[in-house]
Amino acid sequence: MIKITLKDGSIKEVEKGISVIELARNISEGLARVATVAEVNGEIKDLRYCLEEDASVNILTFDSDLNGKKAYWHTTSHIMAQAVKRLFPEVKLAIGPSIDEGFYYDFDVEKPFTDEDKEKIEEEMKKIIKENLPIERFSLPREEAIALMKKMDEPYKVELIEDLPEGEEISFYSQGEFTDLCAGPHLESTGKVKAIKILSSSSAYWRGSEKNKMLQRIYAISFPKTSSLEEHLKLLEEARERDHRKIGKELDLFMTHQLVGSGLPMYLPKGATIRRILERYIQDKEVKMGYNHVYTPSLANVELYKTSGHWDHYKEDMFPVMKMENEEMVLRPMNCPHHMLIYKNKMHSYRDLPIRIGELAHDFRYEASGNVCGLERVREMCQNDAHLFVRPDQIKEEFKKVVELILSVYKDFGFTDYTFRLSLRDKFDKEKYFDDDEMWNSAESQLREILTELNLNFYEAEGEAAFYGPKLDVQIKTALGHDVTISTCQLDFLLPRRFELKYIGEDGKEHTPVVIHRAILGTFDRFLSFLIEETKGAFPIWLAPVQVKVLPITDAHLDYANKVKEELEKIGARVEVDSRNEKIGYKIREAQLEKVPYMLVVGEKEIEENTVGVRSRAGGDIGAVKLQEFVDKVSKEVKNYTK
RNA sequence: GCUACUAUAGCUCAGUUGGUAGAGUGCUACCUUGGUAAGGUAGAGGUCACGGGUUCAAUUCCCGUUAGUAGCUCCA
């Protein structure tokens, strides 16, 4: 039995395994309006997933629960649909769910909404809120539901109802003249919504398939208080300020040019410095862990990818074939095949495994034009790639080591905002995923077991696996709100077969190794974009392109400034002298905006006392310190791979 | 790739209801030799992304290309 605490404090008991809709019917008519989110044994959960085990459930309301916002936003999405219907009666309604931050509604409309349209819609929404229309829920049998939607001339709703599974309750919500097919939950009336804001409009395919019609989507958000809305808009503004494309330009890290092409960024000296340090950092770490690095060409015969199977899956996204005299070449989209051949170059004993082949390898993918984004999504990338060739009995240990490496790297950078995703295949997609149920089931369950054993907090996602095997992906959210993969570790039983890889086992017979594909920093490009957004350009000192900037007060102090620079260069620091004929306040301002970790002001006083006037990026003016003392202090900071 | 929007000085942007353009900042020179987030003056810098079309005349209107932005789709 499940013990349910309702928002009014009353307690009810229900059978476990009950659906949310049954629950709503059995316990309280208003329940589905209250929340589909609840506190279960102390944890906040989506109610739909927590009715299967014995539990004590506390139904949460909007005020006490962040997730309760969903009911709130969902209600506002109906208000938006109602406003659109009032202003543009010919519009057909698609869907309008709540999302992580706000909600959207998709409309089928002849002409996309203009800014003026959106202003009018927002005004109309405010009117509907003022009208404080009560929200009524009712349900209909399937045929009657379809008839109602046909009568209302809402073809998308008819399609939705037709696709609902047999036996599912078909519920509607009404407010004033407006009725919409909806599972809920909703607030009691439109007047409960206070502050609203239309954020943006765009387009989206009906049911998320590019084969379908393109609909117009409006994103919006709402809050019970105006101040919360203002706070939210401020956060959005801050995220825009963190955008790596903006900071990358401001700090001279990278550039792009029309003549070079889309998705082909060029690293400027400062960005290249960071990248060089990142490359050394990760390779040093890998060497310590027994990786062997190789260099392989960025070009290959197209037959290589036909052998691996990549050609069938990804030829559309590869740069086109270059036909030469008697062969056809392509720019490589990934490195696995090259590394497979390196493994195959030699006969291996079971004693040789695991073999870890690593490479900082350039790959080329013709990303669709609309997908290209700064350093986040590019057409030529450099991967921090490696392939581990292991015996089946070594999978667990090697996988574990990779996860440890990932965790250690994230710790070095101080990253905490990431999630682990177990990426599984979509069982019904026989086209994308290699069709061998036994192989998949085994690989997926092994991977799940490893992650559970590692005590990793992960979520599962179907349809996110590679065509050859399941993956552990490390996901982060960019400043723009994109959910992207940084690190990945993949289990592959397929490619070793395709390339007929072998090792001689203890039994003297041939066996097929298992391959673990992994990338820790992912691509240097995307990693740098993440690093920029996480640090807002204030890189940890060991990565800062300029670690110390010496600021002479006047020209008369230039010699001493250069001497300070030399002393610091002896310990390997990256130092610049600002020798311009400018006032000290101006030089400080510029160095500060460049986010240089240490600024050293030098003038008469410092020369006399052989000191430097230290100012730190974060802490401001620190005061005079003996030059040698400062050099000693930073000698470790500038080189150590730590935050 | 799809839908929409955008492209003016190195950067951030204004402007022209069709008659070849302006600010701030940066850059250069000069003055200022200044002590912890912007000293002053002057100057240089633009085929108004590119290619067509309409027009007496196009940076402005139309079409295409390239590049960018938002979302969708895709992501080995």
C-alpha cells in the first residue's frame, strides 16, 4: 500500500501500481490539478514513476515545490492557446507542454507570428488572467472525444486522441470559451497566474519529425510574483553574458571567417595557448595510465568506412568522396577504424591486453548548417580519443578506470554541474542499431551493472546509443541551454568483429577482444566552449593565456618591469608587460577585463624596495610583496594542473 | 537540412520613407609622467557581406549565394 499525504494534510491509502489518473479519481478530484510531482520517502519525484513501490507519498503544491511549477506553466500554456485562438481563430492547436523552464505551445498557422503578434498575444493572455476563468476538468469516451475535436476543427487533437492507448482516460480542461485536450494538471482558475512573459518564437516539426509539417512554437514563462519573473529574466541575461562565442571574441580566443567556412573556427594565440595546455594536460594523464599515443592520417580510403559500417550510417554527414586516379578518399569522421588497424598490425597475446591507443585526432563531419554553433558544434574537430582493446574479463576494470579518469579531470577543473547518462539503443529502431538482440542485451546489462557498482548517479536514455554499442555519456548544459555530451565511454562488441580483431587466449585459441571507445575532454573545441562558459573567461591560473601582467606606472619603470617579466619567465610563467603610455588605472582596467590572474604594479616605490605591487583578479589590491617572494609563490600555481 | 530573423568602420551599434553614411570604443600621432577599473586633442579607417534584378538613381526594394542568430531535426 502507498500512503498519500494530500496538500490539505489528510492521509489516504491506495494500492501500489495505481496510475496517476486512477489516483486522481479514487482519492480526490482535484489531485491531478495539484501536482504530478511528489515527495517520495524524502525525495522529489515525478509521481508517475513512484506509484509502483511501497512508499509514503507527499503531494506537493506549487508553493512548496519547484516542480509544482509544471502545473502552473501548463495552465499558462492553455491561457496562451486561448489568447491565440481569440486573436487568430483559424489557427490549429498542436501541443503545449511545460518544460524545464516555462512552457511552449505549437500552432499550425499560415504566417509565422511577428513581434507585434506576440505583443498582442501577451496582452490577450493578461486579459484572460484578469477574467479569472474557472478551470473545469471533464473526460469523454474515445468516440465522443474525437467527435468533439472534429467539431472544433482541431485535426492535431484528433490525431493525438486516436493514438492514445486503449483504456486511457481522455480528459479535457475548459476555461471560458476555450477547451483543450489535456491530461493535466492545472490550477483552479486562470487568475492564479500572475506574471507572464513571452520569451521567443520559433518553429518545430509536428511530433518532432522532420517528415512532418513545421509548426510555429511560442516559448513563454510565468510566475506567481513579478519579482520572480524579473529574477528569471536576469538569469537569462547572465547566461547570455556567459556565451562562449561572446567571451571568445572579447578575450581574443578564437575567430571564424566567411571565407574559411561555417563551423571552422580558428584559434587565436590566446585560445591556442589554452588548447596547448589542455592537450599536454590530458596526454600526460593518459601516459601515466598506460595509454600509447599514435598519429594517424585525417584522410582514408572510403573502403575503410564501408568495412566499419560507418559509411552506411553516416555517409550523408561526411564530406563528399574525393575521386582520385584509382581510389576514393574521404576526410575521416572518426578514428576508430584507424585504431582498429593499428591493433591488427600485430598478433596479440591475452597477456598484452588491455592495449590502450590514444590520439588527439582531427575529424571532419558535415554538420547541417543549422546545427553549427561556435566551438560547441563544428565541422572540423579535434578529439581526445582513445580505444581500449580488452579481454571480456577486463571490461569492468578498464571501464572503471575510464570513469575514474573522467571524475579526476572534472575535479581538476572544479566542474560539478554534469550528469551521467546511460545511453541505450532504441529496441525498435532496427535500421540505426546493429540487429543482434543478444549482443545488445549483454552489453547494456554489463554497462548498467558497472555503473551501479561504481555507485554513479546516472539516468537512462533510450535511442541515444551508438550504432555499435551502449555508452556512458557525461552531459552538461551550455549557457544557451543545450544539453551536450562532453565525455563519453562506449562499449563495443561489433567493430572488433567487423575488423576481425583477434588475440590468442590462454587456451592457445583465437578470441575476439572487446573495444572501449572513450573521449575524456570529448573534443578540445567543445571542451573549451564549456570551460569558457563555466569560468566566464576567468580561467584557472594554470590555463590562463596570460598569467601575470606587469604594469609600469610610467616609462621610467619599464626596465624594472621587464626584469620582473624575465624573473617570472624563468619559472615558466606566461607574462606580459603593458608598456603603453597610459595611466595606471587604465592599464589595470584593461588587465582586469582580460581576466589576467595577477597584475603587478611597478613604480618608484617597488624599484627601490625590489618589490611588486600585487593585484589579483579576484581579490583586488593585495599590496607590496618582495619580487622573489612573489616568484616563489606563483612558481607552483602557474604549472600545476589544479584549480 | 527546415521555419523565421539578421548582415553598415577592427568591435558594439545608430541611420537613410531610394539621391553612396554616423556614434561610442579600438587604432595612429601629439600633449599629459600619471599609484590600483576609462586624462586630453587631432587623424586615419566604410564598393553599407557577395552576385543578379527593378529604377534616371540601390546601402535602402525584389531574387539568389555566403555567413550569423533562435528553435526544430540530426549528432559515430
